[in-house]
Amino acid sequence: MVFKKITLIGTSGNSFDEAVDDAVDRAEQTLENVYWVEVDEMGVEIASVEDREYQAEVTVAFELED
């Protein structure tokens, strides 16, 4: 098996957990054969948003098809 990794950043106005879920949900909707996700970094944007925006940078690994 050969895997490819990509980085996604999920966002949420409520929590880091929801930000991670946002990225994972998007990966599952747009990629096939997703095997695992690693949470790399978390941050909160406060400068250009009305309230807080929780962000989670994740690495998504998926198997490449033959």
C-alpha cells in the first residue's frame, strides 16, 4: 500500500474538537480511502473575526489506488 498525506485546516466558532471534526468531515467527503488523521497544531484567530475562531491543522493520510 502507498499513502499520501495532505494538510487541512478545520475551523469552528465553538471549540478545537469541532475544528478537528470540520477537517475530518471534509476529508471524508472529498477523499477516498482515508486511513488516519494526525492533529498537528491548534490556534485561535481573534484579529479579523467577530468572536473567536478555533483552528485545527491536521494531516490526513489516505491510500492511493492502484
